[in-house]
Amino acid sequence: MDLRTLTRTLVIVALAITGGCATEAYDLRVKNEAQRQRIQQLEAELSATKLELEQARKQLDSYGKQDTAEVQALKAKVAVLEADLDSKKALISTLQDRLVHGGAALPVELTAKLDELSKKYPIINYDPTAGSLKISSDVLFEKGSDVVASQTVEALKSLCEVLNSPVAQKFDIVVAGHTDDIPIERPDTKQKHPTNWHLSAHRAIAVLNVLAANNVSPNRLSIRGFGEYRPAAPNAPGKKGNPQNRRVEIYLVPQGA
């Protein structure tokens, strides 16, 4: 192998490793976010079970030493609720232990800037634990469109100021588009975006274009389109969708992580 071929091979390998690591860092944060959402859901269920158990115990106490069929049924209900409570506690503990704390944490100064930005623009939801910003597609775009709404451009421009700040320069930006599961049916929309996958990717590209137009270096930018396949919350039965799933997420990942 001559020197030129060897050099080209090493460059390709280096690019593959760098790109792979950045993708892994993104996927890690997405996995952690999904894990946290599941824990939050279980904690909500745990609170409801605790309340139901407390009410059942009070009702049981009110019967005193009676031993009727109703009392026996109530005792059985209490036992089931106690077992369910223990099961949920164990599952939450397991999920918390399995949270992966990988990837470089965002600097305190950058976290402060992004937190301040989310307070100034309520349409931007910043999650410091995931290193991500989430914006509802219903705010960013008209239904079935990939044209960024004019009223949201100001917020994205302010985001670009943060992304271009010295403290953010060591981070790449991944823009990820998501949809719900409502099928694309309008012929004019379907012509531009044949599937939800296309729509999610096209919307991510539209946001990326706004960032690039506001001096965020293109070599820091990439997009991903997940369509309906990574919902943040359950869709309504019968492919009726869920507004929570129509979103664009912006992740900051270390350069060459």
C-alpha cells in the first residue's frame, strides 16, 4: 500500500470513528431521556397506587374485626396493591441504576445560557440532563409543512447566538425531527413529503438551514429524521396521533466525542 492510499484509508477510518462516536453520544442521550420519561411515568403510577392503597386500608380499618366476604375481598385488594407498590418501587430502582451517564456534560456557562434562552422563549424546552432542546413542530411549522414559521425564527436566531458563543464552539449540533403516527394523506403534502419519515427529515433540514443561515458553521451541523418511530408519549388509538410527538429536538454533542 502506497503512502497516498494509506493516508486516504486512515482519513476514512478517522471520519468513521468520529461520526460513529458523535452518533453514539446522541443515541446515549436519547436513550437516557426515554429512560427518564419511563421513570417519571412509573413514579406517577406509584403515587396513584399509594393513594389507592391508603384509601383501601382506611376502609378496611373501618370494618374493625368483622370477617365478612366484603372484608376478605378488601384484604385481598390491599395485598395486591402492596405487591404492586413493591414491584413498581423495584422497577424504578432498576431503571435508575441502568441510566447511562455517558458523554461529556455541558459546561455550566453553556447550561446557564440555554436555560435563560428557554425562559425567554417558552416554545423552547431545555433539558439539561439530556443536553437537548425541544420545540413543538406545531409551533415551528404549519400542518404538513416544512417551512419554518416566521414567528419562531427570532427564537432560533437567539439560539444561534448561544451556539456561536465561545463556550459552545466545542460542541456539534444534531437536529432531530419527529412526527406522530397520523398518516400523510393530502395529495399536495404527500407529493413533497411521501411519508412521516420524509416530513421529519425535511423539517430537521429546515431548522438546520436556519441555523446555518445565522452563522452556525455547517461542519458542526447534522440532521436525523425519526418519523413516528420514537414517540415521546403514546399516540391515540387508530393512528390519531399526539401533539407531544410532533417535535424537533436539538442536541449538543462533543466534537469528535
